[in-house]
Amino acid sequence: MSALKRDDMNKDGTIIIIEDDTDDQFLLEQVFNELAYPNEIIYFPDGQSALDYLLGDIPLPFIILSDINLPKLDGLSLRKKLQTDAAINLRCIPYLYFTTALNQQAVIDAYSSSAQGFFVKPAKFEDIRDTISLIVDYWKKCAAPNNF
């Protein structure tokens, strides 16, 4: 059984970013440095390595930002595995898509797997920063069942 526990969730917990594009990782790193959140940021280049990490002995992360188009295990498949795996229960961890894969079917698939958000990666640095700020600030203020 995994060490993930509902009562471990912390709004200052790790932000998991699943992104295979190193340029996008670099931009996100710059955004998070500028926003200066206290959260540790951990990047994964594919869904399988993120899944392996999440199945390990770790405290629950604060949020997960996932691309859709990923090698080894795409973002939609990863979400489904996290949702149905009996060893882990990540329903209270916000799972959001942050992707360039904008089409109606991708959005339908994302929300049918109970994603808590679908955001299109903006092209400009300032817009990326504003979007990330909006996401993190919203979830820091949002109540979750395991905050009680």
C-alpha cells in the first residue's frame, strides 16, 4: 500500500508538473521563480515517471499540472490510472491539464475523467505567469475534504 495519506495534504506541498517539452519546463521554472510560491516544484517528462513517483512513499502533492500529449503514458491515461488505482486516492489533489492540445475531444476527455481544470498554455510569458498565478491562488483558497 502506498504511503499517500489524505491527512498529509498541505497547500504548501509539492506542485507536480508533467511536461515533456524542456522549453516549456524552462518557462514554467521562470514563472514559478518570479511568483515565489513556497511550494517545491517537481517536473516529470512523461506520465509513467510521474505515476511511478506518485506510487512511492511521498507526502501528497498540492496540485498536479499535466500536459496531455506525453510519451510513455499520456496525461489522460495517467489521470485515469490515478483515479482507479486502489493503492492511491488522489481525488482531493487537484489534477489540471496545462496543455497546447486544445480540441473539443481533449476537453471532453479531460472533464470525463474528473479533471479539475483545463488550461491552454498561453504563448506569452506574462500570460503564462498570470494563468499559473490564477491556478495556484485559486487552489490555495479552495477548501478540500482533507483540510478538516
